[in-house]
Amino acid sequence: MLKWYSNKYVEIYFDNIPRVGIRYILPSSSKIEAKSIKKYPFINKRLLKVRLDDKKKNQEAEILEYLNFDWWKKKNDPHLEKYIVTAINNNHDIKSAALKVEQARLNVTMTRAGQLPTLSVGASPFLVKMPQTTSTMGSFALPIIAQYELDLFGKNWDKTKSSKKMLEGAEYQAQASDISIISHVGSIYYNIVKLDKIINIQEDLVKDREEIYRLMKLSNEEGIVSTSDLILSEKQFVMSQNDLIDYKKARENSLNALAVLIGDSPNNIAEYERISLDELSNEIIIPNEVDSEIIINRPDYKSIEKQIEAAGLDIRAAKKEFLPSINILGALAFVATSMASSMSFENALGLIGSSVNLPIFTGFKRTANSSTNLFILSIDSSSVSRVKSSPSPDGGFCFTTSFLARR
């Protein structure tokens, strides 16, 4: 298949080179035909097999794969699946992480350019007055300059490798961010489901407390129940009402948090569908223990690993800044008084040569750069210890409202 068109959203492939014609609106064309021609003026004159690749859906499928979406599907909850897919497409943190990956990819292109020669072309008009004369002469030059830094010590190559490691780290960091966001979506969603059940139970409890208070009040009027018992019953009734208000506030806050995570407006939380707690599937068996070696496969751990590797390469490149640089320079210029003779060999001025430069004093810039990279390496090493000591970036989040269940 031949790639015929590509952008950041879609790719179009043909099995052969298409022959494309243009349709025109004729006087005999109907309104429907004219509208169609205005919208799609091209027509394919060959019968070709065409394949469209939706990059957005492909990216979504890739994210769902490393998010282990099949595990979430075992819950048999279509509402949760919908919220997860919506968060992948609309969450601002996920979009920001994807943009950082693209930024790191462009940085690789920039650093790789340092290993390539540079070529520049210019135009320089000027006015010349020669000694012992009173007249001036106008002329212009067309300089062509090529320059290449011979990477004898591998400084530019180390910078390119470092940028590639940073790209890999950004990709792993994006995966860690995606997993964290989706874990928050699932945790908040099930907290809402739990709160729905608690609120239903609490509403029944409020009705029972109200009925008990009504009966206690009648009994007190008949002298059967003491006033202290009546006050205690009223207190329990009021407390149950306050608890119901607290639960509803907690559910509203959770719904607002879910709206932010899926990139929706909090004004739409009344339309959010969800499963009931009684219908929730508990077929998933959670292991009692997890091998600690599995931590090395976590994206956040791999991201820090790549950052440490990049920091090591940056330190090596910073040390090589103290070594001399070797440059090869070539220049070709055409100097003439008219355009007709500007590109002739007689008007050409050329040179080729090399130079070795060793900076003596740069205001301690190279020393500060080397020290900065050492500090970055120390910070990344500390981050490894922190990640090893934490079981999960979202550990315990799903139990943030567990006290409600106990109450």
C-alpha cells in the first residue's frame, strides 16, 4: 500500500498511484449534484483499494492496551468503560503528557541536527570605493557557506543519545500518567457507587428515626416515656439527617472530581449513569501478595531509569565541552557588478579549511553545566529510592471514603 496522505489525525493508503480528475458544475447539474461537487470536487478514475488509518483511534487502542483495559472489562460495567475511554480522549493531563512526548521527539530532531553539516546561502549587495579614486562602484556577492563540526570525541553523539533517552522517559511518564488518571477514574467511580448505596440506606434510616421520634413523642404525651428519652430520640433523628446531608455532599464532590477527570463540565453530573452496588461483579480475585520485582516494570520506574541514563550522558557531554572542537569550513562566493556575470567561474571566490578551537574562559559556563547535570543525576537517583519504597502512585486512593461504609 502507498501512503498518499497523512496528518496528525488520519493516514490514507492506496494499492496503486491514483488518477484523480476534477468534477465541474454544469448548467444541467441539479442542486444536489452541484452541492456534492462543491464539497467533493475530485473523482478517482481508477478502481483502487483504499485503507484509512484513524490515528486517534489507533492511539486510543494503544493506550487501552497498556492500561490493561481487559481487567476493567471483567467488571461487566459499561458505564465505567465509557468513562475510561472518555478520560483517555478528553483528560487534560493525558493530553499534556502526550504533548510532552511530542516535545521530546522534536528535541531529538534538534540534537541530531548538531551531528549534520550546515549549509547557508546569502545575498550581499554593497558599494565599493577604491583607493586613489573618487568614483564608486556598485556590486553584490552570493556567498555559499558549508560548515561541519567533526565529532571526534563523540560530544554531539552523546547529546543525541541523551535526547533519545529523554524521549523514552517521556513516553514511560505518559504511560504512568495515563495509568494514574484511569486508576483515579475507577476509584472515584466506585466510591460514587458506594455512596449511592450508603445514601439509600441512610434515607431509610432517616425515615425510621423520624417514625421512632414520632412514636416517642406520642408516648411522652401519654406519660409512658420520659422527656430525656424523647430528647435522645430527637437527637438521633437530627444526627441521621446531618449524616445524610454529608453523604450527599461527598457524592457531589466525587461526581465533580469524575467530571474533571473525564474532561467534562460539572454541570452535567446529574446525567452520569452508573451501576448499583448490588449489581457490582466481584469475580476478580486480588492476590494477597505481589512480587517486589514487578516494580521494575512500572512505567514511572522505567521513566526515572531513562532519566538517569540521560543524565549520565549529559555529564559525559558536559565534560567533553572542555576538549577542543574541530570544524571544517567551506565557502564559495560569486562577486560581480551585474546579474548576467554573477555565476561565472571568473567571479568565483572559494576556500576550504579547518580549525581547532579551545575555549579558555567562558564565564564558568562549562563548569556550571557539568555541576548542574551532577545535581540532576543525584535527584533522579533519589527518585528511584522513592519509587521503590512506594507500592503504587495511587495506593489507597480507592479507600478514601471507606469510613462511610463503616459508618
